[in-house]
Amino acid sequence: MMEFAPVRAVWRRELALYRRYWASTSFAAMTEPTIYLLAFGYGFGSVVGALYGYDYRDFVATGVVATAVLFIGAFGGMFNTFIRRTFQHTYDAMLAAPVDVRELVTAEASWLAVKAGVYGCAPMLVGIAFGLDPSWGMLLVPFIGFLTGLVFALFGVWVSAIVPSINTFDYVITGALTPMFMVAGTFFPVTQLPSWVATVAQLNPLYHCVELVRGAVFGRLGFDDLGHTAVLVAYAVLVWALAVWKMRARLID
């Protein structure tokens, strides 16, 4: 049985480390969405104007939430985990304590998911500064960011356990994360893509995050959003099992 005490202990370690680098993390989380909004919102927005009844700047601001969640979760899961396992041997020391691989993976991924949920709100706050109307549905965005961040953090942990070297992450970033980032409805609706691409986009967890965020922010959540949530939960369960399996093989077996 997985216990909460070891997970809490790993969280305390992460919090102690976070106190040292929170400033740089916060700076990046706020600066990147601002650049996206300036480049796409005001750049393309001056040409597009409105899209499906939304101001294009609002459309981009809500879409970039998912992008921030993606990079915080996936990059943290890949690079942090690989460095700690391979170079620092941090996990060897943790497993010498009463911590199981399942608890270790769960703690690392959930910590990244919390960060993704919090920092994923940064683009939305920047969007408010640029004219996005506040709404009560925005209170759901951190929870959507947490669930999506959990998916990508676990994905990153799994990938970190199967790649032969840290340079291999370039293939994952270019071949997997970038297409997810571009084909998720972030900067343009997936319905404008070729039909086969739009169909494939339905398998993209980032697409479901974008739909949930826009539904929450614009007050249009409906029954279909239960399906988006179910897809993210299913992905989280799947990649958790994969991450635990491969990390156990790397660290113990």
C-alpha cells in the first residue's frame, strides 16, 4: 500500500529546494506568456481581430495557459528526474529510507503538477492585464492545470527512465512536445486543420486542457467537458503506471 507520509517527506524536500530558486521560476512563468501575448495577441490579433466570438488576445491568453502547464510539467519531469537519478543519485538516497518507487514518482509528479497549476495561471493574469474579463470560472483553472500538469510530469518521468542520455530529450521535445503545443487549439482552432489532423488532435491531452480552460474562463462549461476531464484522468493513470514501471526497473530491478 502506498503511504502518504513518504510523499509528504519528498514534498518537504522539494519545498526546501524551491525556496532557493523560486525567483527565477516565477520570472520565467510570467515573462514567457507576456511574450506570447505580445507576439500573437497583438501581432496576429491586429490581423485576425475576433475568432469564434472571442477577441483573439483572449483566445491566445487562455490557450497559453495549457502551454505553460505543458512545459513546467514535462520539462521538470524529464530533466529534473534524469539529473537526480543519473548524476546526483538523489533517488538512491531516498529509496534507502522507507520510500517506495510508487511514492517517489507520485511525490515528484504531484509537486510538479502543483507548480504547473499555480504558474499556469500566469498567462491568464497577464491576459487580464491586457483586457481579458475576469470570471468566477477562472478559479477552476488551477485545478485544470494541476490535472494536466500531472499528466505531463508523469510523462516526463517515464521518458527520463527510458532515454539513454540527456541529449535524447531533444527528440522528445521536437518530435512530441512541439506538435502537442502547436496542435492543441492554442493559437488557432483545431477545426481549421485538415480533418485527419483534427481527429488526431483529439488524442492530444493538451487539447483537452485548452478546451477545459476556455470553457471555465468564458463560462461555457458543459457536459462535454466531463469527457475532456475523463481523458486527462485516463492519461494520468496510464502514464503513472508506465512511470512507476520504468523507474522501478532503473532504480531497483
